[in-house]
Amino acid sequence: MLDFDFIEEGAEKGAPKYMEWYGAFGLLVTLIWLYLEILRLLAKLNSRK
């Protein structure tokens, strides 16, 4: 949620165009981190069986 808020605030306040890359990179890193955490959780659940 913070990534989307950062992007929205930047757009509303007229941030420079290059700041879009910071928002996109932050969002991409968050999605990759969530994917890895979900895989780790699934691996733990699978090992319990």
C-alpha cells in the first residue's frame, strides 16, 4: 500500500518525470519480495506433511 501511496503523492505534487522509475522499482521489489515469501510459506507448509 505504501508504494501506491508514494506514486500517487508524487503524481499529485508534480514530481519530476524520473521519479516514476523510483515508484516502479519500489513496486517491483515489493512484488518480488511477496512472491518469495509466499514460496517460502508454501515450502514450510509442504514440509509439514
